[in-house]
Amino acid sequence: MYISKAIKFNKSKTTLFLLSIMVLAYVVLIRIASWWSLISNNLILEEISVSNTKIIEENEFYDLTRGFIGKPIESVNISSVSKIIENHPYIEAARVSKWYPSKIKIELIEREPIAILNVEPLILLDKNSFVLPKKIIKSDINLPILNNFNTNINLYPSGRKVLSENVENSIKWLQKIKSKYPSLYNDISEMKMTSDNQMNIILSEHPTRIFLGKGQIWGKIEILKEFETELSPIKLSDFNYIDIRYANQIITKNRI
């Protein structure tokens, strides 16, 4: 009987102890919440840091996001900032993060132009065939020009993908050339579509014309690369033209 009462007493004591801990924890949480609320209101956003950019001036992003400066950092919605940044036609992706006590950091992946489409006005295109405004480029750039393509400006909505299949295919070839045959990409002055949809490349030096025809464009470019390797130290620009339109043959004309 005595043992039973002792056990009940110990259980009551344990229960009382646990209740006391719970009440204490609740009071602490309330104080922490109150403290954090007070501190949060004092954590004011003072700086927005942008990663280094190749194309876009950093002050453009300050203009887009300066409305957040001076607000409590906790009230700034990261998704809202990301959406504003990613709506910029030169931004492919953005990562936005808060750096306490007073800073937001923006890391960017820019859309870099890969070619100029010769329409009025001139249009810059990136590797995914997105139309980029020309006016915000930091400095003049030297890019291949796409000539003799459909000039209907409605096919090239700013900040969106082109609607011309021929232009899109040409950009895919240019991107592949830039990746796998950079020496040729750097020497391309013009990629030209003829009236019967045959593709020609004109090199910057001299200039040399390369006739690719209609189908199997990338296969012909690979043949051109092998041809140049075998020719070394003779260069493609040493020829007046190189014709790869026909199967199993390369027709060239030397400069006189």
C-alpha cells in the first residue's frame, strides 16, 4: 500500500514537471516570436547584389528592383523578385536569395546573342532562337548575319522565340557550329538563304562562299571540317568558293 502511494506521488511529480516544461517552452516561443517580429521590422533591405553580367548593364536590374529597397527584408517575396527579373528578355534564368541582415543576392544566366537577323530593324537572336532587343547591348558585337529570310516582323516577337522555321533551323546549325567547329563560327560573316531555300555560308575573310544546298546541312558541315583538317595549312579562305551540295564530292575554285 505504501509503495502504491509512492508510485502515484512520483507520477504526479513527473506530470507536474512535464507541464512546467511545456509552459516554459510556450512562454519562450512567444518571447522569441515577439523578438523576431521586432527584429524583422528592423531588418531593412539596403542592398541588391547582381552577379557579373556580360551583356546587360547592372543598373537595369537596380531599376527593376529598387522598389524593394527600404522594405523589411522579411516582407520581400523572393518569387516576386524572380518573376520581375526573369521577365527581362535577356534573362534565361535567375536565382534570388536573402542574405541577412539587409541584402538580396541575384544570380543570373543571360541570353547571349549568337546571330543578327537582317530585317528592319535588326534583330539579335540567342542559341534558343529567342528575340533579343538590340538597344541594351553593352558594346558593339561581331556576329554572323542571317540574310534573305522572311522579313515579316510579326514572326519575331520581342522576348519570345521566333516563329520562322527556317530561322530557327539556322540558329540550331550556328549553335552546333559554335560548339563543335568554333573556328568556322568565328569566321562566318553571313548565313544566307537563297530564293529556292538553299543554304550558303560566306566567310569574313576575302570572302569565301560555301554552298551547302538544302538537306543534310550538319553532315555537310562535318565534311567541311574534315576537308579543312586535311588541307592544313591551306585555309578555307584560300578558296573563292567551296561547293558541298553534291554527294561524295567537294568542288572548289582557287583564288586567281
